[in-house]
Amino acid sequence: MMDGWYGGMTAGGWVFMALFWIALIALIVWVGTRLFPAREARDDGGVQRPEDLLDRRLARGEIDPETYDKLRDQLRIARAEGR
């Protein structure tokens, strides 16, 4: 008789055990993705307008207001010229 690690588990028990572990790992992965979402999650499919990017840079403090105004004007000129 095999009364060791297996403890008399049937084939159905092994299938249940495998499904249990798969479900547990899937649950852990799902919870991890909900708790720690991607840093740059975008609702618009990844397409950004240059003005929005410029606004974010100003909000983060990466550029000062003078640089912001200069770059914003350059974007307006470029759009007017059709670039």
C-alpha cells in the first residue's frame, strides 16, 4: 500500500487539486493587477495630443511657465502652417 505523500488521493482528487492551484494563482495575479495598475494607463488607446503632454509636463514641474508658453505658441504656429 502507498500510505506516504499521496495519502490515497484518487485521480479526481488530483484534478481538483490542480484546478485549485490554477485558480489561486489566477486570483493572485488578478488582485496584483488591480492593486498595482500600469503607470501610464491611457483611456484613449495611447494617442496623445501634444498639448496634453505639454500640460502634464507643466503640472509635474518638468518645465516652467515661460517654457510652457513658448512651446505652446510653437505648437499653435506649427498647426497653423499645417505641419
